[in-house]
Amino acid sequence: MGQDMIRLLKADEIECRIATINEKGLSLLLYKDARVDQRILDETFGIFGWKRSHQCIDGNLYCTVEIYDKDSGEWISKQDVGTMSYSEKEKGQASDSFKRACFNWGIGRELYSAPFIWIPAGKAAVQCREDEGRNREKKFYCYDRFSVSTIEYNSNREITSLVIINEKGQTVYAMKSRDISEDGVDKKDAGKSEKSKQGKQQGSLSTEQMTSLLAELDRTGVAFETVKERYKIPEMGNMSEELYRKVMAALSKTKSAA
């Protein structure tokens, strides 16, 4: 039961969430919900071919997703832990642990190859308000809704083309296809482009790591392009665990932009 059995996510199955926001614009993260996981499990293994269960270990809620292997006649399991949500704590952990366990099976793992998605304030209705507290701190927010209009992948199950629109149907972000190199080589067929090699060597950040990194960039005011250039990273989401810790350590020593 290889990952290739799991189909890639369709555009309408991917949701967009605001990760960071300031007066200059906002960044987005791509994610899937539990209903998408359930639908793909049903499609791939049948409604009787998979099952889920939850276990509480050291106060944390884990989910185990089991797939029935017809060849061996055994149930194969993969497990992961959930994180708390601000509302409906137990339900949030159960849903999150299920989605994480499904990532282990390969459902939506292609989202880890997403580029850094930045939407400038000119393409999003970024608003600002001041807290009523003593510091009068400014807080930024945006009520715009964003969705994936188009998405394409290469043979390595990596995102090569991405278009995001707002609720008015206007394109607010577009990543051009990375399939064709400058010398005309079809990267999709070859599957061995230098960028793909670099991505595999670097590794891929998890959604939580990417969120933490974006939060630090927002706090310090450091541009993501500066980090990419300094550490020679092809894509912000593609870096090893060692390099991620090195970047986060450096940012933690940087004063807040405020």
C-alpha cells in the first residue's frame, strides 16, 4: 500500500487560512479538513476498508488510522497526536489527530510542498484597530475569504502551479508552472529537476513549523526573501530540521519590529 494509491487533493478540497498579517499584507497556509480525509479513505480503500480509533496517552489525544491489507489479511496502522483548539477542546484534538494520522498515510502530504504565499495589502482588505489597553497596540485583521482556483502537481507529487482567488473571483496570488525548465526540459516527465533534488535534500516543514516560522518573521519584521538568500533555501517550506532550528534560533535573538 504505497503513497501512490492516495490521490492528490483537488483544488476545491483545499482551504486557505491566514497565518500572519500586518499593514503590508498577509500570508496564507493551505490545509485540508477531516471530511476530505474521510472521503479519500472511502474512495481508496472502501467504507469497510479503514477504521479509526482514539487513545489518550500522557494527557494527549492520539488517533490511529488502520487500513485493511487484502494481501496479508492484516490491519496496518499509523498514528499521530492532535493539538488543542480554542473552542470545543476535545472535538478539536480528535479532528486534528485524525487529520495528522491521515497525513502519515499520504493524504494531503503534497501541501508541504506549497510555496510561501504572500498577498499584499493592495489585494486584500487589511484593516487595523487599536487595543483599548495602556499600550494601544495595533492589531490587523482581514475578513476576505480565499480559495484555491487552480493547482497542478509534478510526478514527485509536488505543487508546480497554484492560483488563489478571493470571494469576488479575483486572482490574488499566482505561482507560475515550474514544470518546464529554461532549456525546455519537461520536469514533470523527468521528475529529476535540480529544484526537486534540492527539496528532497532539504526536507519539508510541517504546517506547525511553517506557522511558527511565519510568526517569527512577522514579529521581527525580517523579510522571508532575506532568510532564503542568507541560508540558500530554494523554497521557504523546504529545509532540513537542523536548518529550521538554526533559523528559528537566529530569529529568537532578533528584537521585535515593534
